[in-house]
Amino acid sequence: MLTPGVYIQEISTLGKSVRPVPTAIPVFIGYTQKTTFEGTSLANRAVRITSLNDFAQKFGDDLPELKFNISEENNFPDFHDSNGQGYKLTNSGMFFRLLAAMKFFYANGGSECYVVTIGDYNATFDRDDFMNAIDLLVDEPDPSILVIPEAILRDVQSAYDIQNHMIRHCSQTKNKFAILDVPEGYKDLNQSPNCIDDFRNGVGGILSENNSYAAAYYPWLHTSIHELSDIGFLNITSEAYPTIATLLTTEFTDPSGAIDPTNIQLISCFSNNGTSDDGAFSLEDADTNFRNTSSTYQAILGVILQKLNLIPPSAAMAGIYTVIDDQRGVWQTPANVVLQSVISPSVAIDNDLQLDLNAPADGKSICAIRAFLGRGNLVWGGRTMDGNSNEWRYINVRRTLIFIEQSVKESIKAFVFASNDANTWTQVETMISNFLNSLWREGALLGTKPSEAFSVNIGLGKTMTPQDIQNGIMRISLAIALMHPAEFVVISIEQKMQES
């Protein structure tokens, strides 16, 4: 100090602390309406999204024009005409699901997330595009949950390849958890092999500990994500228009064989694949009229809506993970929670059916979603795909450890190149102990006192040898008692004898 005056020196009395990393920031990978925003390409980039409106602004919110054909089918038909003839609707083209997944995510409590678009609605499905997008996430520190609802777009083998790559990525980076959908998870389990058997054979490697970085959910869900106003004649192939014209003619012809002239002209819009015979009406007019007056047309639109609203559950589960983490902590199991915007599971699961899902011989547990009378549609499973492991059986255990590992790892970076001596060791031990102590006080760790919940060891003769110090290696050993859920609650009841 060379100039006379008053000087203030601030002395820090608090040491460094561990900053908790976020635990519920999903990253979604798939196809979007738009791949550019304000002249900048968004393709193959992890783009931060803060709301559904934000997603719509950057990626678009128009439904892909998924078109359905109509054919006669009496074996499990989708609807019948007035004569009892059955008809089935089959979709053509790719069933892009990311937009619906985003709506499902936010309907179930989602907040901040990331989106990686690998193409627009004109793209051709390529399994490798998904895998390359996953590899791009190696350098993204924020996302902590990996979700790919569109892994099931094409053949099941491609889905299995993508999902195996998701598991490998999460287990290698150790900073993410994968939520998986069962391909064809709308099918029941009566036949053998079934979709669950195929999924277990196709997903999960020999190293079962890697499977603890993923959880799978079954079945798919009937939802109310899309509304009737979202669909119309554009969702029907032009090849099906003559069939619709025939069905409408049959419906509106009275017993005497007469039909209202206006209906004749409206029906001719479908016959002509555009406008009516007299040029007064268009397909838009026919659509508007018949969705209010025709039970046949309402049935067709209803089937299309039902098929569009049959959605795999991974996106909703990402939203539930977010809510549980924010309100109760990552150490709480994301289960026994009501799913929002869900009408019913596509397959009814009872206790006997869930037995194999929850505890199979190969350990690849599948989390069930079940409907309970008076309680709604609940997530009724909390296991990873490493169900045979005592350490990593439960989702909350694996995700809690990911949270602790990544929080400590990021904070310890401040000590890289610090002196590898007792002073530094004390600072590191104190910093980590304070962090774990705060988690224990929040109920994240077991034990009636901190010494029962965790221990932190560091130092020469404890975790390091003189050779380690000479090589510039600082070793830290943590022992943590993680919280396990009460998966089975047993109530013992006995009849008490009368006392005199």
C-alpha cells in the first residue's frame, strides 16, 4: 500500500463447498418439424428448452401428417359399419413421436430439458443417426436423463440397438440414466414369446451392472395428449376416400333409398378427392360437417385419435422424475405416482402378471404401470434393469449415487494442481463431509448419526502411498449408506383373545 487511505480486506471464513449438480434434466433425441431457428441450424445439437412454448417456437408444433388407410377386416377390426362389416385402419409412413413426447413430458411436470433433432419430418429413419446423436452428449454436462421415444419408430431390432447404445453411453459417462420403452409395448403377454421376452433378449448386455443405468416401463398408455381438433381428412390416405364415400352413402341413405342433396354433394368431395360435383364444397367442408353428423366418420376419426394417443411412457416418466427430484429429492423412488393425461394403460396388469415383470430370473426388471380403482393410473415399479443386484436394484439408489459422484467430481476439480499435502486433504475431506452431512440431514442417507451414514477417507497411509503422491495422484475413498425403498410392506394381523 503506497497511497495513504483506508483499505478493506475480506477474509473468507468458509471453505469450499460441493455444489449439487442437477439431477432431472432430460435430453430427448428425435425428429422435429423444423431443424433451423432464426437462420441457425439446430440439427445434431443439444438445444436447451425451458417450456413447451419454447419447444414449439424453436422446433415447431405441427403434427406430422401421418396418414391412415382403411380396409375391410373382420379379424379384430377397429370399427364396424351399419351392416356389421369390420374395417381396420393402418398407418403409412413413419410415426414421428417427439412432439407428442414433449407434450406428455410437460403434462407430467417436466421443466427444463434438452432436445437433439436429427432431422425433420421428411427424413429417412437411420439407426446410426440416433447413435451418433447419443455420442454427441459425451461433452454435455447438464443432461442427466436420456430419453428416445422414437427409438421404436421402425423395426424392433433397430430399437434394441439404439437402447443398448443408450445403456452403454450412460454406464461409460456415469452421469446419465436411461429411460427405455418396450418396443410393441401395447401388446399383451398372453403369447410366448411376447414383447417382454423379446425386449429382455434384445436389450442389456452381459455386464449386468451396466443395466443399472437404465429402467424400462410397460405397457404403453392410452392418453389424451392429442385432441379431436388436431386430426381430420388430412390424416386419411386419398386411397381410402372412395371407401369413406361408400360408407357415408350407406349411412345417409334412408329406407326409401333417398339421400339429402347436400350430403350427396359433401360425399362427392371424397369421391372426387377434392371438391364436390357442383363445386360448392371442399374436403374441409365435408370434414367439418361429417365430424358432427356422421357416426361413421366420427368412428374413423376416433380410431385415428386413439392410435395417435397410444404413447410409450418414457417421456411421462421423465416428467415424473423431474417432479420427484424437485419436490422430494433424487433419493426418493419415482413410483406410486399418478400419471397425468393418461386414460388407461393399454394392457391391464394384475399382481400375477407383474410378478415376472418385477423379479424375473434374468434380473431384467420391467417397471409396471397399473390402473387402481379409485387411485388412478400409477407407476407401480421402481427397479432398474439390474434387478438381481442387491446394490443397484433400485432406480433411486443408482440415480442418487450418480448425483453424489458427479457433484463431488465437479467440485474436486478446484483442487487439480493443488499441493498434494495434509492441508489440501483436510480441505477436501471437510468439503465432502459437509456435503454428505447435508444430504443425511435431508433424509437421503441411512443412519441415526452422520458416522453411520457416510465416511470420507483421504491421506497418506489411508488412501495413498508415497508412490501415489510422487505420481501426483490424490485418492479419496467414500463409503455411503444409500436409502432403499420399502418395496414390500408386510402387515401382520392376529386375533387377540378376550381379556378378563
